[in-house]
Amino acid sequence: MTSIEAAIAASMELGRIVYPEYIEAVVRVGDNICIITSESIIVIPTEAFQNYITDWLDALIVR
């Protein structure tokens, strides 16, 4: 996983932009993904994380 993927998921979860350079760590804890920034710790279920990335990629594809 890249910091870009983590930033996309964190941004979608928080409803505001989280830039990749502010991601300090990403840790998998059980069935959750924990994204750590200097301001917060964002806990997202793994399935929701995957859905965020899939939805973001779908939005990029022009059909």
C-alpha cells in the first residue's frame, strides 16, 4: 500500500483532503486499517478501505 492509497481512503473517510505527505504510518490491526497522521488516527475496516479505493478508481475511468 502506498501513502497515496492511504490518503485517498483517509480523505474519503474524513470528508476533507488528507495529503500523502502527512501520512506518518499505516498499520493493519485485525480487520481494520489504521492511518496515522500528525492530527489524527483514522480507523477504517479493511472492506471499507478497499471500497474507497475501488470507488475512487471507478470515478477516474471515463466510460
